[in-house]
Amino acid sequence: MVVATPTEKRDTGTAEDMYLVRLARDRSDAGRRAFADAISDVFLTNDGDLSNQEQTLMFDILHRIVRDIEVSMRREISRQLSDQAEIPHELATVLANDEVEVAYPILSHSKVLLDEDLVEIARNRTAEHQVAIAQRKDLSEAVSDVLVETGNENVVCALLKNPNARITTATMEYLVEESRRVNSYQEPILRRSDLEPELAERMVMWVSAALRQYIVDNYKVEEAVIDDALETTALEIIRAGPPERVEGKARKLAAVMEEEGEIDPDLMISVLRDGETRLFVAMFARYSGLSESMVMDVLFKTGGEGLAVACRANGMGKAYFATIYALVRSTRAVDEKEFQREVRAILTLYDRMDESSARKVVGQWQRNANYMAAIRDLKVR
């Protein structure tokens, strides 16, 4: 029997429809070859000879018959349509929800898919579908969060290795903590240019501490020698991080201010009032001689005692300290009466503290207390 060619049947939509449906359902070798040729010639390589109306009709036909096509043909269709912005959204979602070998090109490349499509697929399809999504060139924070929620190691690693994936600070903090037990997360996290300096320092320090414990347990090496070597190496890794991270705008500005002798309590309070927390941290680090990660700990991870020590050690007046404490504490919801009690308690501590003792504590912090704290944590566990 003579089979009409696609171009011979393009006179009417109905004839085209019936022709492609018959080819799609023809399981013979000749039928499969004819259908593949029709798809390639009519849908994919028509060199623009289809009008918008004809193109809409063609995609509509493909959408209705795609489920009847064998996997190898669907895979090829998905591959060729993956970089086409004009394909209908419904057709893209059908292919994206197909078996992973069909879905992969669309999931990893198609710009037609919306965030809500990707979230739904990530939550309801296989880990292979999730990995394909994790490799997209442009991945939003919302989709990244859903991928992390899967808890699948391969999916999370694919996400971390994707430099175009946007990840929230909160999610990155979670992944840094997870990397304590999931070794495969460690390298891709440390290679990310968007990793905050304090997270990088925290991570490198406990990784170094874990390595130290392993060496102590398995080799006859003096602990002091190990500590010196690992602490030096860890600091070098942190300082040699990605240039775009180390040379942040806030840090550059703080450096200029320090050179000009402009960093003082009045300016730091003004910056903090304006909500410029990152710049305040950079300025306070230079004012106090502490690392930025330690400043973050002092500000947000203690009840105010650390901030009191840092301010007292640098001769900052009580009124300045109280203002900074109040501004930092105001970022967290707290009952007014409880807040007043906290202020009275922390000011009492500040009054009882002498400057000399405070300087000694800060001196210990400047020896990189994070590293030693990580070692202590390991010994406790």
C-alpha cells in the first residue's frame, strides 16, 4: 500500500490529524519509520515553513497522540523540543512527567516549564526526575528548597554542583550541618561561590577537627603538631575562598572606612539602624579585631554576653553597647517586659566586667575559638 507523505497531507487539519494518528498506532517497522520522518519533517525541521496556525495545529496533534508513541520516539521528540520556547505548556508537562529517559531533556533544559510544574514533578516523580531538575541552567530558590527536602543524596549533590541553582541562606545552613554526616556534600558546598564566609569557616573548622580526631586515633603524632598544621591549613582555605566571596562589597567598604579612620561606635550604630547588617558585621570585625564569623556568633548566638565582652574589651561606652544590643535584639520577637529584664541583666554584667578581663577573652577568641570548640564538641560526643 502506498503511504502518503506528510507534505501531501497538510492540506487540511483533519487529514493531517488522521494521517499522524494512523502512523503513531502502526507498530510495523515501516510505520515507525514513516512516523519518525513525519515528526522530524513536519514538527521539528520545517525551517519555518509552517504558519502560526499550522504550528499550533501540529503541536496539538502531537499532544494528543504522544502517549501512543513508543518510548524511543518520545525520547527523540523530547530531545528536539527541549530547547524550543514555542512548544505548548501542556505538551511540555506531558513529556516532563513521562518516563525519565523521555522527561530528562525537557526537565533539564526547557524554559516552558514553570516553577510550579517543577515543584509538582519533584514531589511526585522519581529521584531521576529530581536530578534532571537539579541540573537546570536557571533554578529558583523555591525549587531548590523542594529538592533539598527530598533528602536524596544524589539529588542534593546535583543541586550543589549546579552553579546556577539559587539556594537560600537558611537552606545552605541546613546543608552545611547535614554535611557533618553526609561526606559527599562537603566538596560541592565549599566550591560554591555563594557560600557565606561564616558558613565556610564553620564547615572547614569542624571538618578539620574531625580529621584531627581520626589522626589522633590512628597515628602516633603529637596533638600540638596536628593542631598547628590543621588550624593553619583551615585558615588558608578560608582566606583563599572564591574572590567574589572574600572581596564582598561590605568588606571592601569597611576596609576603606578603616583606612580613613572612620569606624567608630556612632557610625556603626547608624549603619545598624539602617538595616545594613552585613556592613555592620564587617565594620565591627575591624573595630574589635575578631573574625566576621565570630562577630556573627557574638551578635546572634549568645544571650548578649559575647557582645558585652567585645564592646567592653574595646573600651566602648555603656550607652553605645546598650544601643547596639537593643538594635540586634529587636530583630527577634520578644515580649516587652522580658526585653526590659534582659536589658537590665546584660547591663549589670557589663558594669561588673573589667576591661582587662574582657581583652583576655577577646584575645582567646582571636586565636580562632571556632576550631578549638569543634575539637571539644568531638570529644564530648
